[in-house]
Amino acid sequence: MHSLDRFAQDKLDELKRRNLHRSLTDTLREDGIWVERGGRRLLSFSCNDYLNLTQHPAIKQAAIAAIEEYGAGSGASRLVTGNHPLYAHLEARLAQFKRAEAACVFGSGYLANTGIIPVLIGEDGLVLLDELSHACIYAGAQLSRGRMMTFRHNDVNHARELLAAHRAEHDRALIVTDGIFSMDGDLAPLADLLALANEHDAWLMSDDAHGIGVVGGGRGSSFVGNAHMPVPLQMGTLSKATGSYGGYLCASAPVIELMRNRARTLIYSTGLPPASVAAAIAALDLIEREPGYAALPVQKAKAFTRRAGLPEAQSPIVPIVIGDEEAALAASQFLESEGYLVVAIRPPTVPAGTARLRLTFTAQHPDDDIGRLADIVRDKIVA
């Protein structure tokens, strides 16, 4: 065996031994909630399509119309010739939606976070992260070459202690957190973090990947509780509740202009296909027009947690922490035998010892099935 193949095989064998091996599974999404997988038709509770907009007729028609007018791809990076006219419309729409001066669209949420943070923080800077921040936030912090420190999950006092001890050592400081945490479903204390940032001349950045479209009247985690928290750096994705693809940053006009000039993941990436941009515009229009529909995923998640005897959901994401990786896989397989797709989440996506089932609720999940699933989880999984 070639040394490269031996290296790869040894790594794979170790992953299998630890029940951490992953494989791609063909999944045909029939609509927003039903999937065909492994020859079975399952009701999926493992998709981030919270508003089922990937299958919405108006969203699909907007994408089709964009292909007819602009073609299948953008053809180049945005700063060359890939900045098709739909981009300006989407960025203006995002800025208005998030009550910011301007917006910049990236190729994905991962590209956004790995591009934004290094523009703002250099070798002399400090990046302070919630310990449960998404992997792409960690990657962006590492690429910045600044000093990276983590504070305990949602612990503002710990963040305050770190800033008090280390802020003066650095020319710039950035606090970064998920708005809604992707594996736990809880909300970040954005108001308190914003006040803390202002006290220490630090900048707050929130990743609203799982907030836009489903909390705060659909506007996201900076708008929870009928309030607008003026987070200066509102990042997010267009690939979850909005049903399309891409990432974005909403911020002041000078910050956005700087991103367009210095964010390497924007400068050196081909622009998004016109269909993705058009679909995102149509999705934002629908979310703003129908806030009651946007509220359904959280309502359904709360109904599930009440019936299952779990802590009340704060978002469409409900974790059931099992602990052991093999046990989490077994629980997932049991639910599949009952007709439900609930994928087990294992390290390194979550911390060691916290393998879990991660349930996600969408606007179109039938209430009867939510109730039946809650009964099964209560009686067979968490009992």
C-alpha cells in the first residue's frame, strides 16, 4: 500500500473504532419535510430548511427566471465580471431587512466567517469567542493570526474577566458568537455582549445562520423580544431558513466597502449563481410579508418540548444529549425504525461526551407527527 493510502486508511480505521466515522447517504428530499433515504420514506427532523422555502413555488420560480435571464453561473469573481445585477438588489434588501447601512454577500457562511474576521483582526488583535461558536468562526479567528481566547458558553461575566485582563494588550478586539447555537438551539445574550463590547472598545459580531427567518419576527437574533439590538457586525447565511445559498455581512457602509476590498474569500471566489441570489431575494420578501409563517418553526419546537418533558425550545433546534457516540447512533436508528429521520451528531461537531440527537422543526411539520415523536422520545429515549 502507498504511504498516502496507508495514512488515510489508518485514520479511517481509528474513526470507525471510536464510532466517529461518517459517510455520505443519498437523500432525496421530496418536499420540505419528507425524504427518501436508504429505500425508505421518512419524515425528516434533520434539515435546516426551517420555512421549507427550498420547495416553495415562488422561490423556485424566482430561481428559474434568473437562470433564463442571467444564465446558470456568474462566470467570474465578483470584482471581475461576476457581480451580476441581482447582487445589488439582494444586498440592499439584506441591509434594509437587518436595519444596517449596507451588506456584502459571500459565497457561503463558511466563506463569510473565514473572510470577515481576518479583515478586522491582525497579529496584534484579540478575538474572543463563545466556546460553542461554529467551526467556521474558529477557522476565521485562526486565519486572522490574532490572539484567540474563548469564554464559557453564554457566560458574559467570563467574557468580561477576559477583556478586563487582556484588552489593553491588543490594538483591536472582536467578540464573536452565534446568535442561535446550531447544536444547542439556545440564544446568545446579545444585549449583554453588546454592552460589554461597548465598555471595552471591542466590536461585536453575531452569526445569525439559524436566526434569520425564524426568530425576531423573521429578522433574526438581533431582533428578539420586539427589540432591535444594534449589533455592528451581523453575519448570517442564506442557506437555511431562506432556502437558497450564500453568506452575508450587514454592517456600516465603510465596513462593507472594506470587506469588498480586503476579504480574501470574497475577492478570490467565483460569484454565486444568479439563481441562488434571486431565490434569496424572493425568500426575504416572503419572510417579511408573512411573519406569522416565520414564527411557526419555533412554535412547533415549543409544542414538542412541552409534550416530551424537555426544557422549552428557544429556536427551531432541540438537542437531546445522549453522551456516548454508539448510544446516540442507536437512538437515531430506533427513531428511523419508527419512520423519523433524526441524525446523530457526534464529535468533533459537538464536544466529546455530548453526542446527541439534534431535532429541527419546520413550518410544515404535521402537529400529529410532532406529538407522536414527542411521545416516543419521552418514553423511549429520555426515560
